[in-house]
Amino acid sequence: MNGLWVLVPLKHLAEAKQRLAPVLEDQSRTELVVSMATDVLSALVQIKTLERVLLVSEDPEAEQLALDAGVEWFRVPPGGGLNSDLECAAAFAKEQAAGQVLIVHADLPFLRPEPLQDFIADRFGQTTRLAGCKGGTGTNMLLTSLPLSFPLVFGSDSLARFQRLLGKTAQVVRDSALGMDIDHPADLNCLLMRETGGELPGKMTRAWVIKYRQLLRALPVNAARSDRQDLDSLQE
């Protein structure tokens, strides 16, 4: 078969995007995570050259999310961690005769099929392709051959760590559609500003933005929440 498989890691929804807690209630945060993941999966399933797409998660709720998106749920045991989970999924893909793997994070609301196609084009060389995050330190996507010849080091400063591991075989791609991930309150602000400016995120994230703006408008001026000031700054 020797095809290209995609792995999309998704943290347990109850634990996802904790750094957004100062500005988002638990329900809104979970809805944003699901919306972005749905849009990422929607972009992926439009690319017909991908052999299989796996949503990699320990969360049982991921099963329905995968089913609705038309992809497969790859359940990992609790507590493994991001890199361990992805290495497990990559090993499974290799066992099933996959030749390459594309790892795509689930928090890329502006991801579209076109830049994805460009990212995987000419993929049969000896390089490992990396998509840097907006800040230039993280890694939002990784394309490489199987079996993995290096450990996965997603996390803080992962782009530099991958480059040190891979040396000249690392090829870094910088594209705003691939680089815009949502981790911090400032990222959420950027999402709202870009959406207002006409640079639209995916359908489900767009719906979440509309709902969130309505929520902000409905909050009383003297709301007791300690983060009221943060919420107001996101509305501006």
C-alpha cells in the first residue's frame, strides 16, 4: 500500500486548552476545541490522496467526532502524552503498510485543503517537512516517512528541537494558514480580529466565533467574573 496516513492528536476535551481558561468558561473552551478539530478534519478529508485519517485521542467522545467527520478514531491509553500517543499511532500505521505519515494538530482554524496540498506535494524525497507555528517556535505539522527514524518532540520549542534532531533533512515551511494555532488568550484575540477582517476560519470555528461574540455582548457591564477585562479586550 505504502500510502500517506494522517494523525490528528486531540487531547481529552476536559483538559484541552487550559491556557485559555482565563478568558473562556469550560463549555466555551470545549466547544472551540471541537469546532477547530472538526474544521481540520473537514479540510483533510477533502484531499483524496490521503489513504487514512486517524483522530488520535484517549477521550471516548472523540469516537463520535471522528465518525461525524468521516475519519477513524485511534484510541490510545490514558496518560501516555502527546508524543507517546503519536508514536503509537505511527507504529500502527507502519504495521498497516503505510509508507508516510502526516501529523496535523487539531487547533488550526484557518487550515484549508490548498495549503495542505502544497505541504504534501513532492513528498517522496529524503526530507522531513515541518510547518512552523505563528511564533516560529512550535511545530503544527510534520510529514515524514515510516518507520519513524527519530523521536517525536512536540511541545515547547519543538521546531528547533526537530531541526537539531534532523539536521539537513529538515525542511521548514512557513504559511499563515498552517501556522495559526490557538493556544493563548492573545491567539483568541487574533482569531476574532482576523475573522472580522474577512480572513475566515473554517465553518465550525466561524459558527463558534459568532456564538462567542453574542455571549460577550450579553454579559453585563458589571459582571463579577475576574476576567471581565480580558473578555472586553477580546471583543474590541
